[in-house]
Amino acid sequence: MKRMLAAVVLLTALGVLAKLALKEPGLDRAERNRAHEANDARRQTAGDERKIEQTLVSRYSDPADRAFVASMLDKYRHTAVDIERTDGIRGLKLLAALDIEAIYLYEKHPREFCRLRDCLTDQAAADLLLNWREYFGLKRADETDRRLLIAEIARLGSRTRRIASRYPSALPLILADPAGVCDLIDHWSAEPAELADALAVLSLISLAPGSTDLRSAIRTFEHHGPIALAAFRLRGVEGFALVSLYGDVLESLGDSAPLDDALVLLRVNSDDVDEMLHTSGSEAVARILGRVLSAGLVAEVGGSAHALRLTVEYGATGERALISAGADAADVVYQDFADPTLRKQAVAALAEHGAEALAILDKYAADPDFREILRGYGPLVIPPIARSDPAPETLAFLRAKPNRSFGESLAQAALAIGGENGQATIRTIKADGIDRVAELEKSDVQFQEFLPLYDLIHLAAVTARGNAPTTGEVSWALVDAGFVIADVLSLATIQPEGVVAAEAARTELKAAAREATKAIGKDAIEASMKNAIDESAQIAGKSFVRQGAEASTERIAKWWSVRSAGGVYKLLHRLPEAIGKMGLDDAVKMGEPLCRKAGLRLTAWTPIRVFVAGVESSRAIPVRRGLKYVSAQCVQASVGLIGFKKMEEYLASRRADSRGP
């Protein structure tokens, strides 16, 4: 068996050896020849490429150009050779600036490639394209926007290209208004901080509707540059809008007033200032504001939208009304009283009686009886109504107190039997005249009040004159009668001095009750106000559930929030502190009303939607970024989200223009 296996192996080996020995030698030689030919071809091609590259490089006499071409050939090889053959060194510069985006344009859109190539006349153009290379990549699939962008860049002059390459984020602004933006940059180029803020302001102006708003903002810088920048730094885009609206007024004021105070006054009284500018002029309005500032009425005039008008129309009386009653005086005068006579009487009442008049005028402004007596008697009606008006609240306050003093007990008894209130006093004045209630104001004890039966005699006299007695007069007459009856039934009739003492006690009781009522009334009103606030919150909540988020409920909530924070002026005066902490969206929304009035539409900082590799994605500015973020991006060496957003707006406006009417 072993011998048989050995024989098989031997025969197999002999067969393989014979086959190898009989193989044709020409076949191996052919394979070797083909390999040698392929190697020779590769060496020839490499040699040809080197010759081609050397030929291309040798075409340029400038050493810098030769070095540049050699570096591009080394990096891009065949692509660089093809581009140089068809587009020369400008084509290679475009390739260096746009990299793969240039290759895409060269292969897919040669006409657009040629337009960009032709605009590369200097290094500034190359730098500009280099800075916007990423954006070209984002627009690769957008045929319309890419063509528009290339066409717009191609038409830039050398000056605009130079400025755009230095401040690449400003390119959309430059495309929208080349001369205006370039002049502004040249003007502020020596002051980087000012230039950054100026470009930030322009970047906040929307380009989507066109360049009209941008040109308006540039004109504001041309006429009031330093004030416009200072106002923007103090109050954000709202401050810039105020300068756009009232720059001439601020220029006329000059250094006579702090800029922030002047901005607050103009902001709060904007509507009335517009009317004054139509009838007078900027210098006249500046003099009015100067008077307000010199009189120390900034807080009052800056706290109401009608306060400036009050000082203009009523002069010194209006100023006293603001000093006595505060900024709310103007709101009551102009919102509650349209009739000129009533309005004049209301101003006089506020000037004379201050907060007391403010409360009564606001409460009874819609009451026809009150309006009638105010028209006839003026400020005289305020004190008697104010004295009796808090009586119901005072009585409720006293009844709720667990431990009352002797004076408080007297006051409670007097109010309980008197039944006084503001409406009753108004009816009494209307029916019997102001003299009928004048004596109710007397808190001192007159000598005749010591006489027996004084209140009964007084009641008879009132009735004899044809006047209707008040509830209080009837009540005190009953008290008087009670004392007389007590005198008759007691030993006091035997001792005359006892009668005198009793009458003195009665009169002192009346005076003490009146004084206690006045003293307690203030505490009662404060307590009732607190309860009213709580009740109003509950009512507002019920209204919200019943009717939804109504405007009145929101207005009440805002009013109380502003009041709790110290009023409109104090909040606006602290705005510069808040501006630095605001996000970009909040800062823009706050300035929108005034900017709209100034004809400046602002950018909506929504996310940018782009296509990358056929997939839609969005890029958004971080929520917490504020105005400083915009200023920083406007002057940085590369293009960020601010620049991309502005370019999207500009291209949107150009698309609208290209469609035509």
C-alpha cells in the first residue's frame, strides 16, 4: 500500500514538471512586456504632466504668480490644469477662494463661474468670496438665490469690494445701499466701537421689504450721528427710533438736559409731541421740554402720556396739578373730562386739593350730578365729598376691629347713625348749594353749639329755608332731643351747672366723633384699597375664566405691576440697566412700536432654513444673545449667523424685485 501511494505521488510530480518544461516562453514575455508598457505610459504621463505644469508656471513672469500657480497645481492637479487652460490665473484665484464650490460651479454652471472669475480683479474680491464661501455652499441647491448673489457680487466696484472684504458681515447692507453704507463705514472707521454699534443698528433694520428703511436709518446717522449712537446705547433700537423721529428737538435741547431724561419725555408723550411739531416746530418743543426739566417735573411728565400737554395747555395751574396729584392727574383730566369747562375745573381742583381731588374726580367722573356741581362750583366741591366719601369704608373698617378705642367707638356710632357718603353729599350740593355743606367741614366747636336744643333749632332753620336736612343733621337733632329729655328727667334741671356740663359733653362728643372719623378714615381707605386689590384680582380671574384673556384684565394686571414698581417714569428710567440683559428678540419687540412709527421695519430673527447635501436644516441665533452680540458680529473678520440672516433678507427682496409688479 505504501509503495502504491509513493508511486502516485511520483507520477504526479513528474506530470507537473513536464508541463512546466513544455510551457511556451513567449507567453511570459508578453505579460512582462505589457507591464513594461504600462509603466512606461505612466512615466510618460507623469513626465507630460510635469512638463505641462512647468509650462503653465513658466507662462507667468511674476514670481508671486508662479508660486501661486505651482501651489494650486500641487493641490488640485488635473482640475487646476483644466481651469487654468480655460480661465487663466483668475480662474485659479476663484478656485482658491471657493474651493469645492468653485469646482461645482466650473462643472455645473460655467456661466456663473465666469461671472465670478471676471470680478476677481484684486485681492479684496478674493477675500470677499473666501469669507462667503460657506454661504455659497449652503446655496448650492438654490438656483435662484445663487444666481442673484453672483450677479450682485459681480457688479460691485473696487471701493465697495474693499470695504466688504474688510467687514464681510456688512455685505448685505452694502448690496442694499452701496454708497450710503460705504460712506457710513468710512466716517466711523477710525472709531471701531462706534462703527460696530452703527452697523448693529443697520443690521436690525429689515432688508426683506427693500432698502427704503435702511436708507432712512442711514439718513438719521448722517444728520444726528453722535446722538443716535448715544440713544441706541441707552435705550436700544427704541432710542434710535426716537432720534429718527425727534432728532431736531434733541439737537435744539443740546446739553441743557440729560439725554436719557429727554428720551423718556419724548417716549411717553410721543403723540402730543407730534401734534406740537405740526403746529409749532422743533425749537418750540425743545423750549417746552426745557421748562419741564428746569421745573423738576421729569418724573411727573415722564409718567403720563398726557402730562406734557397738561403743562402746555394750563401752564402754571397744570404744573401745580402734576406736583400735587402726580402723573395720574393728566390721565384723569384728558380721559375722564372732554368738556373744556369741566376739564378746566378738574385741573383747578387737582392743583388745589391734590390726591384728594384725584380720587374724587376719578370716582365720580361719569356721575351727571357730580359733573353738574363741578361745573358750577369748581374745586369747592372736592373737600365735602372727600370727607364723606370714605364713610362706608371707615364704618366697615371700625366694625371689623376687635378692640376699639373710645374715639373709634364714637366715630363708629356717629357714622352708623349719620349714614353719610359721597353720593349723598353730591345730591345735597346739587339740591341746596355749596353753602349747605360748608358747615359740615367745621371740626372746631362754635360757641352757639353749647346752647341747649342747638341741633333741633338748626334742623328747624334748615327746614324753614326750604332745604332738605341731611341724615346727619337729623341724627344729631335726635341726639340733642335725647339730651334735653335726659335733662328734664334728671336732677340736672335743679342744678344749672349740670345742664351746661351736659351740653358741653354733647358738643365735645360731636367734635370728637368728627375728628376720630377723619383720623381713622385714612387707615380705613388704605385697608379698603388692599381689599379692593385682592377683590379686583379675584374679579379679574373670574372674568378671565368667563370671557378668556380679555384686554381689560391684561391692562389691570399691567397697571398694577407698573404701579408696584414705582410708576412709568421709574421703569423707563431703569431701561438702560435692562437692555444689557435682554435677549435679541425681546430688545427688538420692545422697540417695534416706535420703529414702526418712524418708518423702520425690524428684522424678525427667525431661524435660517438651508439645504445641506439635499437635507433641510435650520440655524438659529442663540436665545440669550443680545444687542452686543450683533455689534460684535458686524465687525468680526468672518461671516456669522447675523450676516447670513441679512443676506437671506436681501436676496428675498431681490427675488421680489425680479418678479416685478
